[in-house]
Amino acid sequence: MTETVWQEHINHLNRLNVPRIDRNRQSVPKEGTKEYVRINPIAAKLGRDLNFFGDVHTLNDIFQRGMRLSNNGPCYGWRPKPDAPYRWVTYQHVYERAANFGSGLILDGVTPGQDTLIGLYSQNRIGWSITEQACNRFSFVLVPLYDTLGPDACKFIINQADINTTVCDTEKRAKLLLDQSADMPGLKRIVVMGTISEELMAEATGKNVKLMQYREVEKMGSQDRQPDVLPKKDDLCTVCYTSGTTGNPKGAMLTHWNVTANVGGVLTMLHRDAPIQSQTHFSYLPLAHIYERYAQALVLAHGGRIGYSQGDIKLISDDIKALRPSIMPLVPRVMNRMHDRILLGVSQKGKLKSKVFHYAYKKKLALLMRGNTRNDTKWDKVFRPVREMFGGNISFLTTGSAPTTEEVKNFFRVVLGATLLEGYGQTETTAVITLGLPGDLSPGHVGSVIPTVEMKLVDVPDMNYFAKDGKGEICSRGSTIFIGYLKDEAKTKETFDEDGWMHSGDIGQWLPNGQLKIIDRKKHIFKLQQGEYVAPEKIETIYQKSEMVAQIFVHGDSLQSFCVAIVVPDEEMLLRHAKAKGLPQDFAQLCKSSAVKEMILNDIQRVGKTSGLNSFEQAKDIFLCSELFSLENGLLTPTMKSKRPVLKEHFKEQIAAMYNIKK
């Protein structure tokens, strides 16, 4: 199977006459434009609208392609219990169950086609994916819901999207919807993957909502299979709601072609370095977000297999060891925590082993910088325990959603001996629109624009960024860009200009070799009293280089002349420091210590100065908080970004105290 997949990919690229991308020329000006538009060199030669992915136009096509290339191999896997090995089901098994489930819904009165939006309220599991494939087979539009949106947001989505059928994984989630059903008059049917108690069934009946068991729907469909209603390339495949920092979530409408064009464009850009041989993907990031959905489409397109975590963060390490994945998507918060934990573990093994580890790291890093990405050098013996933490088989990693330091990225490349690519994109761009090239370890960028998208930078005069200087707001247009927000014309018009360019709100800079660098954020800036503009997210990224910082929120006020910050210290690092100083091992008490506060303030200011922050950008005071910002306490979005207005309100007293503002 491996040779077949590999050869098919190579043959397709050869037929298209796809060039390799020169690392010194990773994007080029688009001919015939005066707007500083740049495109991928492949698109410059072959055209941006070329189908780089062969005869594949929809997510149903992707799944069928994977089924053929895998020779009906294993598709999805799970662990029945914590200590059990992974069990697998084949592509054909999933496809048949998807047909049965979709048929059962139709027999119960659900209309196939684009007018039906199906809610899906579940953690990652096989039932999630079977439901998705059923939607892809009968042209339903999938609308994921998730806990961190909160009950009010879920209610808003179900009402706005006119969802009459929602699939839930557990009785608990079904009850959460039933409790609000009086405010969701359109919700008529809830399908539950697990068992349903008589009490809940009676409650649903009393509220005029039909409660059905998933397997019963499948059984009904298996007895009277309905004809497929396959989607067309420009049909919607999903409405992916994004939870912003304020207001109701926005439903980004994504088409089948948005996803498949993106997958094809990325594979073509990676060329013969694409990780398309038999791959095992570890699924632990939420499928409700486009990052994980996209990653799975990439794997399924080539007949790979996907193993699900058990959904318990405490069991993720065991799941990884049992699965032995070869592909794993990462996000910066996960990477930073892993990086710190690994180094802490090394330091606790004694001076000699710590010295050996860091010496081996230095030598392997030097090899990496010369282009050696192998994991079988003599130095890799030192890193074997770390590789085993990841199952011992990782070959390809991706990261995105927020900035990652070069130190952390190179750390994973060194100790795992794996290719790690950083990309940039948003839900509205169907995940990736720029991506680094394999083997390109140059720092400070997010790669080149993919072949299916064109990009330009637009002037932001208030921030002194101008396109003529290669700086400005990142705008994109192309096959992978969403078509608008569901039933929200005002927000759609805010996002697209009259020429169809999608405005991201991020500030970018073109580097001399055509790579894109993210340098600022248009919306999250404030002006200090003396007139200086400050970008807090840039400062936060720099301050998180301090080993004492787990999380940080930088705030400024136009009536003040300096910045302040809320800092959640890294608990393990702080306790370790306290132990060396003979201080109490009480994290909450340490966070109240003025001496600890001064130590951390001095450290982040040192890091800031080293990283080139101006004096007015440095925090002049901090407040130490012992509770992490989280989804549960409402201080983070589901994509793990800080809810800045919420944080400002939550810590208003502490901020006022730091500014000596009288209440």
C-alpha cells in the first residue's frame, strides 16, 4: 500500500510538472497587479485554480480515495478501556455504518441535502467520524457543538442554524440540550451514542423532543438503505463556529472544495517530502475545530489510520505509548508544557545525566542546522526515553494556532528526530494558508503561501505599517477561503472587502526570500498616555520565554504611561526554586509573596530586554495569580487564546491596584 500511495502521488506531480520550491524564492509577485500580491511559485507556473489533488473534489471523495489506497485497511481506532490495546475498524466498515446512519435519519424524516444542518455535540470518538461521513454521503451540513462554548452559545447556534437534529455522545450532553429545549423550538430530535435512561426518555417526551439511540438509527437504516445524495464541490460541508472574545460565536461556512483544495495545495507544496506513506495519526485536539478536522482529512486522503485518545488529559501519555503514532498535531501551549516538563525531568536525574543530555542536545542541534533530520545518530540514544514518551514512532509534527519560539520548535526536532512544520491560518481560511518547507529551519516565519491562495499585505497607517515596505494586514483570496458567516451579513462584510479579499486582522511582513512573518495583531493594540502603540500579544509571547511563566496577560491603558501584567507562574518551576531557597512548598502562598513577585518581574523584564522590547513595552508591575486561565473559568477561548476583555474585567481590581487607581 505504501508504494502505491507514494507512486500515485509522484506520478500525479510529474504529470502536472510541479516544480520544487526554491528556499530562496518561496513566494513571488503576481504578474499584472500593482497591489503587492504574492503567490506560491507553483501557482505562478501552473495557475492557482488548478486541481492539485487529482479527481478529488469533496470530503466523500477523500474518504473513498483513502479506502481504495489502503485496500480497505484500518481507519479509526480506540481503546475500550485504559489498559487495553487499540482496536480498529476498516474504511468499509465506517462507510457502511455512515450509510446506515444517514439512511436511518432520512427514514425518520430528516431531509437529505444542503437544507439540513446536523448538530454534533461530542468529544472525539468513532461515532463523531461516522456521523461526519454520513453527512458527507448525504450532503447534510455538519455543525459541531462543544462544551466550552457554554450553554447560551450552543442555544444560539442551534437556533441560528435551524438545527432540528443533534447527535450527542452521552446522555449528559443530551440532557444539557433538553434542559434548554423550551428556548430551542426548532430542535426536534436528539440521537445519543450511549445508553438512554427511562427517566431521560420520559423527560424528552414531555418536552416534545424525540430521543433516539444511535445504533437503533443505524439498524433502521440498514433495513432500508436510502440512495446516496453525494455533495458537489461547492456545497457546504460544515459550519464551524468560532468563539470570539466577545459576543455570540460566528459560524464560518466552509465548502467541500475549501477543504479538498487546501489538502491538495499543501501536499503539492510539500512535493516529494509529503508524509503520505502509511501513517498513524493521534487525535486528541478537538474535532470541533478546523485544525483537527483538516489534519484528519490529510491522513484519510492517503489511506492512513486515526487513533482517538480516551478524552482524559491524564491518560493522553498512555494513549500515545499504546498507539505509537507517526503523525501528531501540536499547539504551542501543549508544546511549551511538554518542553518544560521534559527539561525538568532531565534536571532531576542528577548533574551527570543532565550534562550528558545537554551536551548531546548541542551536538544534535548542530547536525540539525546542517540539514540532518535523522533520528539514528549516536546522540539519539540519549533522547530515546523522550521518543518513547511519544510512542517511539513520531516522524511528522505540525504546529499552529499561536506563535511558537524557535527554541521550543528545535527542541522537538532534536529530541524526536522528526520533521516539524509550522503553519498559519484561521478557521475562515480552512486552517492552513502558509506553511514551512521540510528541512527549512530558518527562524522567525510561518513559511510560504500555499499554491491555492494568493496573499497581499494592506496598509495600516495607524500602526505605521505600509505594503510598499512589505508590511501590513494579511489579506488572502482563493480556493480555501470560507464563503462567509452563516446568517450574518454584517460580519461577513467586515471580513471581506469589495474585491473579495479576506482581512485577517493579523499584521505580516514579507521576508526577502518570500516567507511570511507574523509581527503584530491589528485589533489587540492599545495606545499609552504618551502616544506609543503597544501590541500586548507580542509582549506576552516574549515573556513566556521565562521559565517562571506559565501564562500571562499584558494590559495597558490610554490614560497610563506603562503596561502591567497578570502572571500565572509555572508551578513546578516556582516550587523547585522555593525549595532551593528554603521557602514553603505552598504554591498559593508563594504567589502572595512580594519577594517572589519581584523575582518574577525582574526575570520577565530581563527576557524582554534581551528580546529587544522597548522600555514603554515592558510591564512595570505584575500581579501573581495561582489559578491557570482555562476554558472552565471562562478566561480562554476554545482555541486556547486569552479572552482579553474577560481577563480585563476579571482582574479589574488587581489592575486598578497596580495603577494605583482609587475605586
